[in-house]
Amino acid sequence: MALILCMSAAGCTGRVTLVPPASIAAAPISKDDYKIRSLADIDPARPLADDMAGQTLSMYGREDLIAATSSDFKPMACQPIVGAGDPIDVIVQRARRTSIVIVNESHERSEHRGFTARVARALRPLGYDVLAMETLSNPAPGTPDKFLPPYLQRPDQPYFEDQDGYYLSEAGFGRLGREAKALGYRLVPYEQRHQPGEEKDSWDIRIERRETSQAQQLADYIAAHPGAKLLVHVGYSHATEVPLKNGQKWMATRLKALTGIDPLTVSQTICRGGAAKDRLVELPTDEPVGMFDLVIDHPTAQFVRGRPAWRVAAGDRVVSIPKALRPGKGWWIVEARPVGESEVSVPMDRVAIRPGEDVALLLPPGRYQLKVIDVPLGAKKTPE
């Protein structure tokens, strides 16, 4: 039986219909399911141990569990630019002067992916037609078609699959992909292809090798596609377009030198929590001059029923998870996909819940098939 919910404080303006699963998946976790295995490593009753645990919880919709301790959520006051106007409008104005726009993100804040989706919508009428993301799986040249990631095997597919890239498993990233595909963007990978033994090199050498590889791949694409306009979505420092104080040159700096194109670089990771809505702020004076062209200050993260409130403001409905689909022990993952869509897709929402929690789904109006995955502690161990 479908559960029909009408979520609106001012009447029924949109309906969310949930179709419960026929069963709860409790099979042993495959050695290839490294993302779920990462969740199985986290004891839901204990404090977080490291940054990767934070990234894993964010991937499974639980930014609320890391916001109090993660530096990516800690308020950082920056000087506002008086009269700067709406950040998206300014990005569009500045994007007319170049053919490369680079926007960075925190890997723990889904709101940053939502902002890049807004940028993608705004830039498309300007002729921007390529979305390059470092998280996209990047197969070696000559890889047989059957071993390519799904987004390359089936480019017309309207959604991403988990195999398409690590961070793409987060629902907000999946929605960015859906948006880009619907807008007609071409998806381009550019992540460094790792070589055996490189983990033994120093951190500085590994950074230089990775940033050089990323920049060269993007430069090669631009050379092979004259007139292409690129929106590039990166993590953290990859968007810096001048050397840092320690002399490190990250991807944007190297891409600028290789192509002669001055990119529009936009940071979402330096300043946060200064106002009630997105705004443009000055680059802090202790950062290298020209590090980024624009700095976005997002409001302090708020949560509704354990979920990021920015998605509610963007139009999602807050939808209760039926009590029968909440765990008695360990983690359960609840996924919601449009009815009829393959289970391999990155769902419209995906959230991990613990015993005793009343965490909600966040969904736009529509009809959704639910899936529940049981991830009890110790499930990371795979039988031979």
C-alpha cells in the first residue's frame, strides 16, 4: 500500500507518495560496496573518530551529526561587500568575460552542490555546456566499453549511478547530476589516474602530481574542443588560482598557466555563517591576494528533523519515514527513487538512521519507491 503525504503549511500544494519496500535488504555487504562498508565502520553510539567518518555521514544525509565538530560548519566571519548584489547574478556577469568557471565545495556540505546546480542553470544560456567534476570516475584511455563507468556507457541516462564517482552517492550531488543532464551539459572527468606505489611519495610531491594531471587533462580537453565553455566543480583548494603561501600551485593556478585563460574562481569554503542568506564577501586579508575571484558566504547550517534545511527552502517536502522502516540496532539506510527508476540510480534522497531517531526524508513532490538497507555493526566483514 502506498503512503500518500501532503506536506504544506498553507494547504496541499504538492504531494509526496511513498511506496514501501517489499523487504529489507540484509545480505552480507560485498567487498565492492566500499561506501556502505565505510558506514558500517562507524559505531552509531560513539563519537566520530576522523574526517573521513564525517564525509561518510554527510554522504548518507547526516550532516547534522557532524556540524557541531566539523571545521567546515564552524562560523567564519568575513567582511561583506556592500551593494554587491545577488551572488548568482554576479557570477553570471563575470562569467561572460571568460570560458572557465571554477566553483569549489566542502565535501561535507551538500548545500555547496545545490549552489553549483544553481550556477549551472544560470550559466547554460551563456553557452556553458561542459560540467567537469573531479569526483567523476576517470577510466584510462582504451578501457573496454563494458568496464567504463555508467555515465560514459549510458550518457543519455537521466541520473548518476554510485559507480560514477565517490561523492556522487550523496543525494545532493546526484541531483546536481540530474540537473546538469537535463540542461544538456556534457560531463567530463579529469581526476588524476593513480599509479601503484605513489602513496609512498611525500605529500608535496603527490599534490604536485595530482594538480598537474588535473590541469593538463582539462587543458587537453579545451584544446580539442575550441569554443567549449566549462563549469568546473572541485573540492577546497583545487580552485585557488594563485600559489599559496607555501608555494603550492593547485589545479586552477596550473590550468590558467597552461591555457592562458583567466578562470572565474568561486569559493564556498572560506567564509560561512555571516548572514541569513547567501552573500558575497571579501577574501580574508590573511589569504594570498587573488586566491579566488569571488567568495560566497552561506548562512550557518540549520537542520529540520535531522536534515539540511536549505533543501526545504529549495522546495523539498519534509516526509516522515514509516516507523516500520526504522532500525532496532545498527544503521539502516533509507532510499527514495522515482517509481519505475532503476535501483542502480543515485536516489532522490538517501539517509542513514539510528535506533530511536525520527529522521525525515526530503523530497520534491512525486511518487517514490522506498528501499531499506540494513547495515548492522560488524557488517563490514565479508564472508570468504
